[in-house]
Amino acid sequence: MKIPFTDLQSQYQECKTEIDAAIEHCLHTNSFITGKDTTLFEQDMIAYTGAEACTACGSGTTALQISLKACGIGPGDEVITVSHTFVSTPEAVCTVGATPVFCDVDEYSIIDIAQAESLITERTRAILWVDLYGQTPDVDAIVALCKKYGLYSIADAAQSFGYQYKGRRVGSLADLTCISFNPVKNLGAIGDAGCVTGRKDLVDLARYYSNHGRDTKYVYEYLGYNARIDNIQARVVQAKLPYLQGWLDRKYEIAQYYHKELAGYYITPIEHDWGQHSYYVYVVEHVDRDRVRTALLEQGIQTNIHYANPAHSTPAFAPWHRSLPVTERKSANIFSIPVYPHLTDQQVEYIAEKCKDVA
């Protein structure tokens, strides 16, 4: 049996009619950037997340950049963030001219809030956390910490769209939330796309930065970016949104089966009890990871690593390197097994069986 790490074709076939109609609409109406379709997309995201406001943008990376700019963060400022993430999180801090201050993660693979407080200095302007693998940290605690020190709370929710923290959806929990609709995310476009949700005053500023620093055609209030969403991507995301909860529920069901079957063979994910983990990826730890991954591939099972090289250990971030023991241990041992919602029960059972066989 051959099982790919992800299967976007099966997802497309499930909602092909809606996706094809979304693309056809844009082609027939010449709706490609900005305008009514962007506005409708933003309204749908507000309704879904419960946020005050939303601005669409071109990717999760640009969502991070325009969020930091909206908060006035730049040279001389520090942003506390994590290294155990995709590079776009700390990269965005650097590309606006600020300094990333790396914080370690806890056993949930999410920012260590106590350590984050110890890193706050007079130059700190924000805490930028990551909902890694699909669940949030204790948002009430981290938002309270930000308020205590007068900092912006910014969530990188690229991996957790659809998650609910204590009954409140991701997107409505922080001053600003950065969302990615990369094709492999919980809710994906057919290319890059993203949005920023949160406080209306900050989202309005982020909107300026996404469109060359303007809100009228030739009046430029700020130095911005070309970070607009393509309307085809916006319409595709909207077309797939009604399917999202079913996909999340199926991934959660698969994850519970893995928990039961792989306990004692691997260190399996641990879940906070304030929401149903959205399982962007299912990540396990094994001290002989590379051997296990090779053995699984020989059995037809593709795996991945999220993430093998934490940012602080790479050349680009050498100036801000510091010891992060939990991050470093996890990055040496973790790997991800397939958990996409279109896996059949037979495939899921095969994956679990082979994972035990090669452990």
C-alpha cells in the first residue's frame, strides 16, 4: 500500500463543483484583485471567526508582515517569538527591521509563557506566538501578560484555523491573528492566500500596508507592500469553508486512533482540554527518527518533519541564536505521519500497524 503524506486531489474531488464554480465566476466577471469579491471574503471571515475586522492578503507570510507594520513595529523593537515554527514567523519580524527574541516551547510544542515573561525588556513591543500543529496556548494567560506589560498580542494561526479556545474561534483571540490559506492548511486555497483578523483599528492599518500603503488609488499614506489576495483564491477558500468542520472532525477521529495505537511506541501529541485539536499535522517523537522514517517509506508511507531545522539554528538567524533545549530536542526527534481527512479507515490502520512494526 502506498500512502502519500497529503492528498489534495481527493479534497478537490469532494468539492470540485464549488471550486470550479468559484474559478469560473472570477473569469467570467473579470474579478481578479480587490473589489466586491474581496469584501465578501472578508465579511465571511469576520462571520466565521467572530473577529471585529478582517483584511485579506496574499499569504500567511504577508499577513505577519502587515500585522507587525500595523502595530508600528520596526528597527529598535523586539518581538518575542518561537524558533520551533516555519521560518516565516521570525522572518517577518526581521523583514520589518525588528529583533526576534527566541523563546522555547513547552511539551505541547507551543510557546513557554513563563519563559516569555522572563524575556520582556523595555524594547519589547509584542509577543508573537504560533498555534503549532493546530492548537493554541493558554490565550487568556498570554493576552493578560501582554496587557500587563503594554505589548501587542499577535497570533500566528497558520496551522489552527477552525480551532476553538474555550468556545471562541481562532481569529478573535488576539489583537491581531495571522491566517494562512496555503493549499495544505486546514482550509486551503489553490495557491497562496491569507488574511489578518482582530482589532478594527489595527486591521484597518494592516489593510493599508497590504495595498501599497493606500486606501485611494494614488494617495499613499504609508510605505506598504503588494500583498493583496487574488480573488480566485478568495472565492476558492469561501467555496471550501462549509466542508471545514467535517474535515477537522475526521482528522481528530484519526488522531484519537493514533493516540490509542501508538502509545508506548512513540511520544504522541498531548492536547489541551480547552478545545478540539485541529491536527494540521500529527507529530510523534522517536529517538531513532531517521531509521523509522526510512522504514516507513519502504512500507509505502510518506512522512515529513515539522520542523527539522529550527530557525535559531540556521545561518540567517545566527545573530539571535540562544539555547532552546526543548526546541532542539524536539527538532531532532519529531516526524509527522499522514492525518488528512480523506484517509480511509484501512489506510489509517495500516499506518498505525507499520508505525508499531518499525518502532
